Amino acid sequence: MQPLANVTRLQPASRAGSIQIKNVGQVFKTSTQSVEALSDVSLDVKPGKFVVLVGPSGCGKSTLLMMLAGLRKQTSGTILINGAPIVAPDPDRIGVVFQEPSLFPWLTAEENVEFPLTLRGVDKAERRRKAQEALLLVGLDGFAKRHPHELSGGMKQRVSIARGLVQDPPVLLMDEPFAALDEQTRMTMGDELLRIWAATGKTVVFVTHSLTEAVYLADEVVVMSARPGRIVDHLTVTLPRPRTYEMLSGDAFGAMRDRIWRHIRKSA
Amino acid sequence: MTISSTTLRRMIVVSLILCWEILPRFHVIPELFLPSLSSTLLAGWTDAGEYGHALMVTLYEVAVSMVFACGGGIIAGAVVGSLPRPRVLIMPMVSSLYAVPLVILYPVFTVWLGIGSESKIAFASIYGFLPTMLATAAGIQTIDPQLLIAARSMGATLTQRVTRVIIPAAIPTVLSGLRVGGALVIVGVVVSEMLISSAGIGYLISRYRTILDSAHVFAGVLLVLVLAVAFNAIIRFVERRAAIWQTGTHAGADAAGGDAPAILPATA
């Protein structure tokens, strides 16, 4: 495994990456009414855990993720990452991968991955080196000079993941990153993500609509209810790692997926 | 045997040129209506000094008008496109103004500014300004908001979002606006020269027409044609340099089927 030798350099020195969400609420105000999107959400995520948020549409799971990313301010409560509050986007602590790859079409894959480093004036050689490492990690080292329109949907999302990892943040937030991909690519990307996660030791918070994906990927699944979003269940996935395709048809897998589904059906 | 569209296009141009020479020569078309290409070129060659001077005047007017029309159009379009308040105030006005044949203003400009270059520049600038401004405004409004959110998540400041996201993302639309705006600048200059003027190619065409010297009229027409084609070539060159990423749908389709090989280096 040649790639992994280089990959080890991306591991954080300390096991930073803890997340504490305390009594967080979010109210959207329009001119005529106010809508409570999230109500009293509290969650502790230990460093290095893979946590998946699921829930019916509009339960505020993406909103919660945007607040973790510092892209949205909560109405009440506090969010701590690495023990310090989040008040604005902080690429040192948090990398974000969106549903759409959100790559800049005028930049090559490599330049896209370098983008966060370019923003902070990192010199070119250093940028290139880190981008190469990140692209190698996501299995795209041969595609550095391609523009996004020359890449498939799965490859674009890999570039996006590489960009989220390039600054080596302890926390990676992923907002339905595979939702726009076809089933087969989605499965492959899930395995890829688990491999990357195992290689880097990041804390991952992952939002999805797919219950299978949730159970397959997660250490812990957090189930949220419909608006106002609250946490209704928090289950630990006991399946051993590495996860395999065969587990999908096992009893343990089915039991966990059913338990999640019952919550969602109740609140939908 | 199949003929490529490029070859076909060249053949059409060549046969048109041949027709231009042959039809008048054999009196299929009277020389007064269409002088043959050779007599047109000869007329241009004999009075090369006169045409050269006229070309200089026209080029000067076109160049200055381009700066006003395109520069002003881009700045105004950027303001209108990015700020909602000016947009609400100005856009309905601009859109309805767009349908007005602006040439009705030209007599007024000659009263204000005289029949020299100034009135042409004023008219052509306004003529080319509107499409450039509309295209720029549209270009900025259609920027994928997800790109800006992604940039924010990577810690981009407002200035960085403008210089590194908004401007590059708007370039293709702005260029297409420049193409239309620039073409209208040429039209505006030549038309105004033909109406009321004392110099320039339009003036020469108009003057030779009054004395029914068709060969000299067509020499002027040819010169305008060359000017327009040259302008188009310059814009296309710039487009190709600045916006390679817009044109590559073919490469994108090819890569869409190529995800499997991309996975190999990672899993091997």
C-alpha cells in the first residue's frame, strides 16, 4: 500500500477533534412568523468518531451541520470544537464537503484542492505538496491537471473531499456528499470514505437520507425528528470494522436500520 | 466521402468570393449594383491613403468607445448585478431602454458635441454600453451561490470572494456581453459616420455612394467587414484563453465513463 505511507503525514499530532453541542436551538424569523427549526439539541462527539445524522426532510440536520461549520449562527446554545466555540468558518478546525462538489470550474483539480491554502497565502511549493498528498489520499493523483468538467461525478466529489482534508482539520463535516451520485458510485465512495477516515483518524459528521448508508458508515447514528428538530435516538453501531458488503444483509444490520426507520416514520 | 463542417465553411466563403468576382465580370449583375472584387480592391488600392486615414479615424473612435462602453458596462453591471437595491431601481428602466432605437439620439449628440469624433464616441459608447452591462449583471447574478458558501467555509474574506470567486465565475458571461457590446460599438461608429460626419470609413462609404462610385463604396464596406471579423477573432482568442473550462463538455462526457480506472490506484 504505497499511498498509505504518505498518508500518515496527514494525521493530526494530537487527538483533537472533539465536538460538544449544548442546548442548541435555531429559530428562523420571517416578517410574518417564526419557525423553530432546531430545539434543544445536545450532542457529544468523541475525537475520531464517525457520526451520522439522519432524520426526515426538514428536520434541521443540514442546518445543524452548517452551524458546526460556522456558516450559520444558532439562536441559542453553544457549539464547541476542540473545546473552543465556533463563531465563524475555521478551516483549521473544520473541513466541509457539500452535496454538490462545489468545485471552481476554472481551476484544475489540484488548484481546487489548493484553494483553501491559496486563501491564506501559503507558498506555491507547499500548496502543491499538500494538494498532491490529499489527491493521493482520495485516489486521484493522476488527475491533478484535469478541470472539473473533465471528471465524473464521483471524481469531483473526491476532489471536494481532498479539498476538505488539505488543511488537515481534525473535523470533517459532510452534508449528503453522495446524494447526487448513482448507486454504484455511491457504494464505492462509501468504502473510499471509510478507508480515508481510517487513514486520517478525523472526526466525521455525516448527514444522509439513506438509512443503509448511515448504518454502513457510522460508529454512531443520531436520529432527529421532524421540525422542530430534536434528537430522538442515538445508537451505537456495533458492527465490526472494516465494514463489508455482506453485513448489509445481516440481521444486526437490519435491526438497526429498522429501529431508525421506526423513528423516522413516526415523525414523518 | 464526408466533408467536415470547417471544410464546408471554407468552401462557402471561397465560392462567395468567386461569385463576387465572376457575376459582375460577366454582367450577370451590373457593376453599379455590385462591382467585381478586383475593381473594388483596385479602387481601395488607388486611394489607399484616403482609406488608411479613414480607418485610423474609425479605429480611434471604436477604441475610445470600447473603453467607455465595455469599461462602464462592466462596472455598472457589477454594481447592478451584486446589489439588489440598484437592480430594482435601474433594471426595468434599462430593459425598456434596450428596445429604443438609440440612433434617434445621434442628431442630438451632433448638436451638443459637433460632427467630429466626439459625437460618434458618445453615441457608440451608449450603444455598446447596454448589452455589456446587462450581460455582466446577468453573469454575476447567475453565479452558483454554493460556490460562495464553499469559499466561505474555507475561510474566504469578502475581498477574496470577489476576486477569487465572483470575478472568475463572471468572466464567460462578461465576455459574451463584450462580444455583443463591442460589435454594437463598431456598428454605432460606422452608422454615425454615415449619417453626419466629416471623416471615417462610414463617411467615405456615404460620400462615394452619393456620387455612385460603387467600387469605392464596396472598398469601404470591405474594410468594415475586415474590422468586424478582426474584432470577433480577438474576442474568440480571449475567450479561449480565459474560459477553457466552459467549452469542455466533450471531455466531461468522456470522463463520466472513466470512474472505474480512477479507483484502481487507490484500492490496488
